[in-house]
Amino acid sequence: MKTKGRRLLEISGKEEIARETGADFWTGKTSCWETCHCPPSIKNECPVSTYTFLPCWEIEGTFCKLQKHGAIVTGTDTSICAICRIYKKYGGGRAIELKLSGKGIDSAMNHRQGRKG
Ligand code: SF4
């Protein structure tokens, strides 16, 4: 079983490789922000447009995953992805697993409010 620290290290490595190779999940595809017509104010804050080496459903805290639980905002519930046309089109039937955490809108909002999410 992978520890969270190990998985984050793996992501760091993957991010490094993506930077070096210019790997981009959305190459040749219609991105989620295009399909959903996200305005620039949302697209620019959403981690999907920064971490393009991963599909949106593998990134915590995308705009569409945000949920408010009292004072805390979370972005880990991928149940919306399971029924999303973008995942259905590009997910290849693979199980949904979050691979990048702590970079999303949820983290930014909780940080701004001085809370841990
Ligand atoms: S609901 Fe999930 S699969 Fe659909 S656009 Fe949002 S993050 Fe991507």
C-alpha cells in the first residue's frame, strides 16, 4: 500500500517529467473548460488548467468537485465525475482515483480563511 507521502513524491516526479516532456492530457482532446464553457475567472483558478498532465477527475479541488461542509470547503468527492460526460468520453472505463491533492480551489479557499481542509 502506498503512503500519501510516497504518492505525492510520485506525483512530483510525474510533474517533473510532464514539465520536461510537455506531456499534456488534453492534447488532441476538447478540454473540460472548453466543453463546460468555464469563464476565465473560473478556469484560471481551477487546478485543471495548471496541472494539464492529469485529467481533471484525478485532481482534487476542481471547481466542479467543490462542496461546502460548514466552514470547510472540500474537493475530494469524485461522484460527480462518475456521471460526467468528460470522464465518460476520456476516462476509458478506468476507476477514478485522485492523484494530485492540495493544489485545488478548496485548498486555496481554506487557506485564505485560515482553515485546513
Ligand atoms: S465533473 Fe469531474 S470529470 Fe467532469 S469536468 Fe469536473 S472534474 Fe472533470
